[in-house]
Amino acid sequence: MTESEVTDLIRDLFLADDPEFPIEPNTQILDEGICDSLGLVQIANKIELKVDRLTIDDQDIVRENFGSVNNIVNFIKSTCS
């Protein structure tokens, strides 16, 4: 998934009421209140549905892997390679 696709996913899940909310690649989505830890699980579930042959273990759904758009994209790349 690209940065744009991940950003769109986050917007669809959590920012439908505020589509202009700025999300940069390094925006910390937990710190900014965009989502909480349950939201990270929702993001992981949606990514698993969109990315073929990707399974995300529960222990991988942490801030280091899902705390920002960049973290998510890098996690997907490293997991799929």
C-alpha cells in the first residue's frame, strides 16, 4: 500500500466528519487523537483485507508499526518482502 492509500484508509475510518484534517506521513495518529489502540486494530484488519497474503499478528499491532502513515507503509513493505 502507498502513503496515499494508507492516508485514505485512515480518513475513511476515523475522519469522515473532517476530511480536511491534515495527515502527514509522520503524523502520530495516536498522539493526535485520530484513533486509539482499538483503531490500530481496525487499520490492521482493513490492511489484511486489501493486501494479498498479508497476515498481521496481534503482537505487531503496536505504535512502532502503526503509529503513523510512514510506520504503516514501512511495516507492510518489511512484512511482504
